[in-house]
Amino acid sequence: MRIALLIVLMVIGFSPAANAERDYPWCVVGGHLGFPGECMYSTREQCLASASGRWNTYCDVNPRVRFKQPPPPRPR
């Protein structure tokens, strides 16, 4: 069963970096999230909804978007 699940995940391209393909403009920052936080929100409202109820978190503009930094190179 585990092998079948692993094969399925490999086929569909499950990757923790899947959200890194695009620089979303809003991040949930603070708490235990580290820098730059969870940057996976298209709107401020989505970000605020996700930050709501979390301890010591807030929404901020994605630093990569703010400073127009190029994305990191893709792993080979």
C-alpha cells in the first residue's frame, strides 16, 4: 500500500516546492513560520482569513514581490 501511494505521489509530481512555482503577492508571517512565511495567497483577504486564529501571525506583502527579486534557481 505504501509503495502504491509513493508511486502515485511521484507520478502527480507531489513536491513541497509546488507553491514556489509562482510568487504569490501575500504571505502569512510570524508565529513559527520562519522567513518569509507562507507565501501562497493571491489576495489580502485570503491571507487574513488564513492568519485569523493563528497565534502571533499577520499578513504582509511577499518580500520577493515587494523587492522584485528573481525566484531561486530550480533544483536539478
